[in-house]
Amino acid sequence: MAIEAAARLSPSLAAAAFLARRPAPALSPYSLRRRLPLIRALASSSGGDGRIVALSSSELRKRRGLSSSSGAADPASAGDEKLRSLRRLFARPDVAIDAYIVPSQDAHQSEFIAECFMRRAYLTGFTGSAGTAVVTKDKAALWTDGRYFLQAEKELSHEWTLMRSGNHGVPTTSEWLNDVLPSGCRVGIDPFLFSFDAAEELKDSISDKNHELVLVRGMNLVDEIWGDARPRAPKEPTRVHDIKYAGIDVPSKLSFTRSHLAENGCDAVVISMLDEVAWLLNMRGSDVPHSPVFYSYLIVEASTATLFVDSDKVSEDVLKHLEKAGIKLKPYEAIVSEVERLAEKGAKLWLDSSSVNAAIVTAFKSSCPDVENGAIHAVYNVSPVTLAKSVKNEAEIEGMKNSHLRDAAALAEFWCWLEKEVCKKVPLTEVEVAEKLLEFRQKQDGFIETSFDTISGYGANGAIIHYRPTPEDCSSVGSDNLFLLDSGAQYTDGTTDITRTVHFGEPSPRQKECFTRVLQGHIALDVAVFPERTPGFVLDVLARSSLWKIGLDYRHGTGHGVGAALNVHEGPQSISYRYGNLTALQKGMIVSNEPGYYEDNSFGIRIENLLLIKELNLANSFGGISYLGFEKLTFVPIQSKLIDTSLLSPLEINWINEYHEQVWKKVSPLLSGDSRDWLWKNTRRLLDVTH
């Protein structure tokens, strides 16, 4: 994909008041969804038992008619050598394992990570942001979800079997290990790359076959084979996030955190999520692409707080900022020894075991005076910062609104330019289009960088949900098919994320129907009214129901949380079919609204706005509770030529007209010349356009 009440905190912090209990772990898509995959029920030689089996990537290519050259890479020989080198390490006496699991995360469970931590991508050749690789002595398999099926199929070499997570019959990693390994094997992991909860779950699930989970300490096996070619760790400087954007000062945030320590009888809390450290300390960094965070840990105690960070990243201004808030500095690598020191002196630690890595938690437990009862020295609960960060204060909301308007102006200028170029039949690749969009955004005040790699997909590439074009392998944008553009930016005052799908020629009736049904789902979610304490999964059906009526759907969630000048993907809230996330949607949270539809090897459609959750003033208040709804933050036209008005209700037509009226009113003052004319033409009332 919790807050508080010290006297100095703003009302928005007090209102959120950490209703959070630990949310139930999200159930895997495998347990929730049954889809037709590129796997086949194959009859066994003994007469056919209809078993579902996963096909290797080479077999998938054969059935798709794809050659290895159609992907970003097919490093068959290199891939073979990497696997051979990795397997040789299995036999070392200080390793002694039969299988090794390589996740996508860094030691902080980050979605976006520094290049030096992209171990799974290095090993497999698959560059998508989500996936898990598992290597045994004679097999290699990669699990990823529906956003990346087509991409993984292109990028994996023949040595790898693609496991399409979420498809019927595809086993989980632990189920697969239990099936392919003989009883009593040793499965290795780097404990820094797994949360404690994830490691414990894995340990329990493989114990069914008497397998042992081995925490390989002191080295990461992929790093060993990567060697000197591995990129260096980032050393970018940090900066202070101005109070006019942060809204609440660091002493107030620390006071709020300490009040929760006291309430829970704890002496200290370990904060390991990078965006939580950045939010709590009103700092930002550049260690991770697209995310203004820096590699660090934070331990908050009753009267002190210690930031574990490379001192080279701390300028004089940042040092003064930290000293003013009473923050001490220690080296990044000292986190484990500090946790051990706290354990040895009998401190009771607050650990979010869903995010703090297994290396830290096991070090604490093993260093407690009474090792056998180490658990009693800790409170395992969701971080006290998680919900606080997700419920935006007034300054954060103001910054998000302002940055979205500047972003909308950049996008209007961009779309005006692109439409002209395509109409003139100027050859433009997907990469060139993304680069031009970046140029328009760079002109806006406060622009820092993109908030994720721009997804610029024309035609069939738009069906690859998290497609990333490269100069060596991309299409040109033309007027014969749909063009999907999903992009966002990091500004000093906010974070944006928007998707629009357009056609520069004449869309087919099929494309118009699919687009209109996606739009109907988008509208249904936008106008939703729901009681407080409603978890996001309850609303997910609204975005899918119009597609379901004709037997269509999409393989991703409908909405994710978004940070304020922070990570573009933020928890704990979400709007998704994964009903394990019970986090209630609350006033002040920001979520995306992005239903879609993807026709493999043909086209993709997605429409995305960001929404602020607000309290509604209704005529009734059943049960004495508040009712919530959404306020739009994104103001960019939705292409009218793709809409089949015969499918729309009067209310849906009114929504489109009112939205475009808002777009014109809010964004036109920021534009002039051709881009202002473009905005006027693309925000006309729908019936004026169609009649």
C-alpha cells in the first residue's frame, strides 16, 4: 500500500487519534481472485488429472509468439552464470542451504529502492518493482502480480519459471518450496530484507515439510556474486522540510510519539520505514529514486531520540534542525548494536513487526536478559507514526492542492503540444514523449523530480500495467490506437499522480465502450458517500461494477494512499479487492481513484485522479456517526471523444460537465496562448461536444 493528542498538536492530529489497531495482514491475491492465466491445465501421462502448472518464460514466449529480443533483456548466458554462482554459495559451510529467497525490498521494506539494493532485478533480469525470486539447487522461479505479467514474460530468461501470482492454481512461494524440496531442507534469507512478520510466516509455512528457515547473517548472497560491479550506496545530502509545508514541528511530533510510548508501557520505539522517519523529523532526502527519503532508522525514547544515518548526508543546516529538536546522531550501521544495548538494559521496545526487519527484531529478542521470554520485553504493534502521517494536516492539504494545480498546468501545456505533434505526424517515441512531459513539469515552481517512472504506453504497450519504455525497445505514439500516460511529480509542497488515456484518431466502438465503463467506475467511486470507520475494500466494487456487467475487470487495486511531499504510494489505507486491509478511511487521508481495463496485446485504459477524504454535512447522521466523501485534487480534462454518451446516465453526464467546469476555472488562470485554448476546447460541456 495512526495519530495523537499532545496539547501542541493540531486538531487534525487529535482527530485521527490512532484508532488503529494493527490491521489484519493483507490476504494474497491468490486467495481472492480466480483468473484465466497463461498457465494451462495439463493432463498427466497417467491419464490426465487436470493439474495447473506454471510455464517457463521461454514456453510462455513460444505460446505468445514472442522472441527473446522483444523484451528489455534476455540474459540467458549471463543469467545462467549468475544462477551457477549463487548456487555455488549454497554449499559453503557458513551458508549450507538448499534454497535462497530474493525479495524486491531493501532493509526498510521500501517499494522504490536505491540501485545498489536492486538485487532481485540484478539476479533475474526482471525490472518491475514488485516480485520475489526463489532459487533452489536445480530450479529458479519468479513471482509477480498482474501489473507485471507481460513485462516479466518479456524480461525473464529461459532459466526462470514465471509464477503469475493471483491466478488460479499458482502456488505461493512457500507452497512451491514445500512441493519441490525434499523434506528437511534449509531455506535461506537475508534477515534485513524481510519484515519480522514475513519471516515468521515463512518459517511456519515451510515447517509443514520440516524445512528450516535459515537467517543468513553477515552477507547477502546476491551481493557476493554482484561483487565490485554493484553500485555504491547513495550519499545524497538531506534537507529540512519547511514548517510551512510540514504544518507541525518536530517537538510536537515527538511529543505525540512519546505519549503513545507511555500509554503502551514502552521505553522506546524503532521507526524503520523511510517515509515515517522523514515525516517525523520534517526532513527530506534523495537516496531513493522518486521518493524524497533517505536511508536511516530512528529510535525515540522517553527523553531522547537517535537518528541512525550516514553523517555525510547531514549538512550544517540539517544538523542545527536536529539539535534544536534534541535528536542525536549515530552511524546507520549502529542500529542493531543499539537495539541489543536497549535489550540488555531491560528496555521494553515498541516494534512494528510488519515493517521492522527480522534482523533487528531477532537481535533484540536474543539480547533480552531472559532470552526465552524475549517477547515480553516488546510490544508488537503498528508504528505510532503510520496513521499520523496518512491523515494530512491543513498545511499538507494546502500544499497538495497548490502543487496539483501547477501540475495540471504543466499537463495542459504538454497535451496541447503532443496533440499538435501527432496531428502533424511528427515521429515521437514513448520515451521522447515522457521526456517532453518532464520538461514541462520542470518549469513549474517547486518541482524536484518525478514521483515514479512515467508509464508512457501506446497501443499494446498500454496493456502492460506498469510498462516502462526504454530507448532500445519502445513504440512511436500515433493516431491509430489508444495512448495511456500515467505520471506524477514530487514538488516541495506536494506529490502528484495522474493517469489519462487518449486517442488522437478515431477510437473503435470497442475502445469507447471500455473507456466509458472505466469512466463510470471512476465516477461511481468519486461520488461515493460512506460512514466513518469504513475500510477501503468496501468501496472497491463501485469502481468495477460497470466493467463486471460485461464480464471485464482489471488486475490491480483501485486506490492507494499518497504522501504529502512524500512517497507516491503510502499506507495504511487503500481501496482494493484485497479485503484483508481493515484500515478505516479517515478525513484528511488522500487516495487515488484509478480503475482501468487492459486488453492484452491490444490497448490499455486507466483514468486516475487523487482524492482527499472529507467529512460531509448531510441531513441525517444515523447512529450519531459522521459520513465521508471525496474532494478532487486532480484537475486535467478527460478526453470526450472516447466517451460513449449512450451508456451514461444524466448524473454521470453532469459529473463530467461539472468536473470540466472546475478544471477550466482552476487551471485556465495559469495558462496562456495555445495551451489555454486547448484547455477551453477540452473542457466544453459534453453535450456541446457530441451534438
